[in-house]
Amino acid sequence: AADYESYLGSYIDLAKPKAFSFDHYSLLDDGTVRPRYFECLEAARRASQKSGVPFWQVCLANSHFRYADPSPATLRFQIYTSLAYGVRGVGWFTYTGRDRGNYRNTAIDLAGRRTSTWDMLRDANLQLQRLAPTITQLKSVNVFHHPNVPQGCQGLDSSHFVSEVRGTGPFCIGEFEDAQGRPALLIVNRDLAHSTS
């Protein structure tokens, strides 16, 4: 395919799935986010909206190679940016320890014991569980970034509902509508190290 969105579209056309998911491990051990993380979410969102097929994201729940160690901030970042883009399910890679490679900090270690990652993952999943009854009733109508816009993404000028954003950010803002057409927003702080107002 010419690009990732075309690849996803071709897959959906050929396989005719009821849903599709993709893995994107975006958080690196130097504290950065892979540059194409949001661009890939954009492509998956557009493919989902064009086809009417919901999509899931499989997020990172361990460290290996150059990926970041799990923390409450990294797990929440992945959950909330995914939800802002309209995902309908979140999966985690990987739950149990592996005896090859340099996989570490999994929720369940090689001896079958819960680790500190297990507690963080449980808390993240409980947040998802509490949001699910509301978020699954909303339709994703737009997503944008402010003030700095990642490659392949949209800025505030694309917003359906928001004319101004105040705060230090950077933000990822998902825009939704309920069945009656009332707007809803999911505002995500993209900074992994600092809170914001």
C-alpha cells in the first residue's frame, strides 16, 4: 500500500472484520514519544470512520529493548490518547514474563507472581471500566492537538466545538457527540512528566 491508512483500508475491505486492532508501542526509555504515534492513530481513526468498523489499540505494558518502564503516567497516556482518538477497546502487551529477550516489568513475572506493574495496570483498567458506559455511547467527531501539532495531525483550527484552549499543555483533545448531538470533550495532557491546568 502507498501509506498506512491505505494498508488499513485494504485490510478492512478484504477481511471484512467486525473490529480491528493494531499495536503501537510509542513510549521510549529516554522519555520521548515515537514521532509517528499520533499519525498512526490518525490513520486508524480515519480507516475506522470510513469503513464503520471500530478499532482497538494494543498498548505497551512492559519494558523491553528501548521501550519505557511502565508507570501510572505511561499507562494513562496510552489509554487516554487512544480514547481521544475514538478507540473502542484497549489491549496490553504483554501481561506475563518471557524467558527470552530482555522483557521486564510485566504484570506477572516468570514465577507467576504479581508485580508493581500489575497494580498499575489494574488501576488503569479500572479507569477504563468506569469510563466505558459513557464513552461507548459517544461518537468521535474530531481530534486535535494544541499548541504544538504532531506530524500528520490537526490543530485547534479543525475543532468542531472549541475556539480557544488555555493552559500549558501540550494537549490532545478528542471531540465527541452523544445520541442527541450534544458535545463532549476528552482533554489529554501529552506531557508525561508534568501536570497541567
